[in-house]
Amino acid sequence: MDQPATRADPAASFSHSHVAFDDGLALECGTTLRRHTVAFRSYGTLNAARTNAILVCHALTGDQYAAERHPLTDKPGWWEAVVGPGKPVDTGRFFVICPNVLGGCMGSTGPLSNRDAPDGSETDEPWGTDFPPVTIRDMVRAQKRLIDHLGIARLFAVLGGSMGGMQALQWAALYPDSVFAALPIASASYHSAQNIAFHEVGRQAIFADPDWQNGQYWRSGRIPARGLAVARMCAHITYLSEEALTLKFGRRLQNAPKDSTEAISLFGEMFEVESYLRHQGSTFVQRFDANSYLTITRAMDYFDLGADCGGDLAMAFKGTKTRFLLASFTSDWLFPTAESRSVARALNRAGANVSFVELPSDKGHDAFLLDEPDFHRTLAGFLRGCAVHAGLGG
Amino acid sequence: MTILDPVRFLTKNMRVDLELIAGMIAPGARVLDIGCGDGSLIDHLFQTKGCDARGIEIDMAEVTRAVAHGLPVMQGDADIDLEHYPDGAFDYVVLSRALQAVERPRAVLRQMLRIGTRAVVSFPNFGHWLVRWQLVATGRMPMTETWDRPWHETPNIHPCTIRDFFILCEEEGYVVEQWLAADEGGRRAPWRRFIRMANLFGEQGLFLLRHR
């Protein structure tokens, strides 16, 4: 964030594999997107009966590059610990599909995409903040188009952490016959007031950046890097735990970067945790679009599956045949165990087949992304058990 | 004196009861096993009888073990979580060697027979002759193979006898469809007709109940 970033569109120079749909996607807000694109990656092989597909749903700032080196950042895939040959989600056995969400900025339709003109034709101007407010349900309906396009009638599993878990829940509620197993990890059936509050701080940081320019930053070629970086720094704290921060950084100091012109350098040194957060912020703005961040955080905030069903979450799953795994982590205060437990109880009320476990970890919310042996054993075992019941062998 | 690890939850050898309990459950039934441990019984019921068997377990390490074996188990507390199941959701609800460890045994039994058509309940029998003898002879709380923790370390806060349990079923209006007494190894005791003899020589009681 020390260097003024000027790239307005990190994805523009790269073509992501995708499928384009031009038959209209009706959104919850009432708007219809005339055309939309779903960018996705897949791993493994779809079997002849098309019964071994697993949909992996990414979190707020994730993307479709779950299990391979990212083409833009050159970093390992965000879920390489979980997805791959011989991994808990075994690509030697399952066909794993990971789409970029609607509203995202890695090739799926979002604020970076060119807007529809009122007459339905495509313009060469991005949507920006005029991009319709999308919801988790809209994201799932866009993904369903992709799954239909791939000729898959029923997904063996839908799996995701955090916002990915919201999508997994929404999939099971919206398309119960198309989901054999749903695995919402470190997730919830609604976004809590505290979580909305943190998102709002991030959004206000973006709005406060003069380079945001009311969301039309492509006009100047300057992106709201500082605002987006602060949003990321704030959010990143919520993904960790006090214990994880203490273990990782404690109160250790390090010298401020030589080129830093900021007030903090007057003290000659900074805490390691500050440096870490700045790094998180500055790398994030290289790969993520600020308007996408606004759109997707809002989609999470809107999410309340129980409210969509008259206030009783059990009604969302009445009579479901889907098998569920709810998993949470002890140190996760963003999506605490109580929220997974309340989903598990609602599923009990609906008579659903539900497994629920809280896994010990000091890593906070991010634990679902990290090397957590208990989590990985649980995930692998649950999928193996479901495979037996789905007739895919043990 | 040996210092024992603090006991929060029951540890039990499911293999002992497994065959006896499975013998009371019809093939293909919907079963909920409360306090299922590592899920041995639900695995057994699925593998040998094709049951739709699920479990609740309070000990998170056991839950993790069960789910990692592909078994549908959720972490939960018999005293709290049964109320979240709908009426008649199961054909059988099993409570194996845990009745004496729950906070409110009577309420748990009521929940079991609300969410299930039948309840299978087993518990260690505090009326066994050795338990009685130790209390009488030493004036101290009994310590046997079954009751193997000092009184201040035991999770078994509501011990009862086979006779006590019959009386509770009578009070609550439950029909005892089957019952038997067994020793720690799971072998049936021969006292099928004489409750008082079963209460003296049975190390555990096993009951199949339904509503009247």
C-alpha cells in the first residue's frame, strides 16, 4: 500500500476459463442480468454416470483457483491443503468444480464486467457500483447454471468455508434433490450484527479513499488501494485469533521499511503484527477489485436463510434427504461454534441427517484454510461415509 | 493412592452391549443412539441391519473419531439437545449405559419416547449383590468393575437399580416390552422372571420400552 497502485482491473489481462450464459439471470433484487459469465476451474475426472462431482464454494476473497498455482499471484491455491490427489477432497476420486462467485472479480460477472445497456445490449463500460446488489442465493443460482451446463443432475457434495458454507447451505435449501451432501464449514445461516459491523468498517474505508471516485475509478486509472487495503487489514484481524496473533507475532518489533513515509516511521520501528497486516493489505489490492469487495460483503450481510423461510430455519430443510456436516473451530470468533450448532439443531428439527463437530484449533476463522489434521480427517471420513451411501463405494 | 484423570464423560466398552442392543432393533429401522461414543453401535446397525442409524455424543474427541469414520454423529448433550428433534423421528432411541450420568433421567426418557416409537435403555445396576455387600460391609461407597471411580470423580450422578427402573417405568406409563439382566461381559443372566433375583445378580439392566 506504500506504492500507489494503478491497475484498475487485475483480471483484465488474463482470460479465465468460463462459460457464458445469455438467457438471463433473474436476481433477487428484481433486476435481470441479460448475460452472465461463470468462471470456474475443475480438478479430477467426471465419471461416466456424472455422480462424483463436488462443488467447492469459495469465501469472500477467494476465487476459483482452489487447488493450483494462481495464474495472477503465482501463489498456491487457497485450498491445496484440502483439495488434490489423495487429499481429504480427493481429486483422484472426485470431480471437483470451483466457480468464481457472481459479483467476483476473477472472470465471473461482477462490477468489473461491462454493463448491460437499457436496451439489453452490452456496453464497453464497467458496471462499477451500478452492479445490482446480489445475494448468496443469486450466486448459487448462477452456479446451478454451470452445473446444469456440465450435465450434472446431482452433486455428490457441496462444500465451502465461511461464505462458501453459506452457499453450501443455500444450495441444500434451494436444490435439495441436486445435493447429496452439504458441508458448511466455519459458517452460519445468517451474518451476525458483529460481522456486518466489521464489513461496514471495511466499506467505509473504501468509500473514504479519494481514489474510489464514487466507484468509477476505472475513469482515472487509479484504484482505491489504500481504502481497500485498510478494509482487508481490518477483516484479516477477524480471521485470526488473539492466540494466533500472540503466537505468531507477540510484541516483537522490527525496523520500519526504509521507504516508508508514514508517521509511524518516526518511531523508527514498528510491531511485526503491523508489518504483517500492511503486507496483507498491499498484496490484496493487487488481486481484488474494490467494488467486488463492496458487492460481496453486502451479499454476506444480506444472508439470513431462516428469515427467508418465515423465521424458522428448519423449514428451509423440511424433508431433506441431504446429509450434512457442520464443522466449526474452537477459536473462531467470526463464525463461532454456537452458529454452527444452531444450524445443526435446525437440521435436527427438520429430521435431517446431520453430523456436527467442533474442532480444536488456535488459528481462528482461518483454520478452515490451514493444515488442521483433525479437520482433514473429519472431512475425508465424512465424504467416505457419504460415498458409501451414495453408491460410490467406500 | 492413584490419582485419576478427571472424568467429564462416560467411557464405556460398546462392544459389551452391542449385540444385546442390536438384538432388540428391527432391520432397516431409524435409530438414534444417544451417547454413541465412537459410533460402534450405529456402524454395527448400518452394516448388519441396514438401519438409518445416527448418533449424539457429548465428548468432542469421540465425535471427531466417529465422523472421521464416516458415521453420522453430532456433538450434543442428552439433557439439552433431544428437544430439537421432531416427534416420532425415529423407530428406536438408544441410551446405552448413560441414564445414570444424565442430569435429568426422567426428562431424558420422556424425550426419548417422544422422538422415538421405542426406547432401548441400558444401565449399570446399583442393586448388584457386590455393590450392596460393599456398602454394608465397609460403610463406604462401592468400588467394583462397573462402579470403578471414587464417588467424587464419577460421572454417574444418578445410579439406580433394576427394581428402581421398573418402578419409574410404571410411574411414567411405559410398557416394558423386553428386559434382561446381564453381566459386565454382556452375558445374559438367567433371571427373566424374577426381578428381585435379576436385581441381585445382574450387573446391568437392558430394557426395551414403548408408550402405553
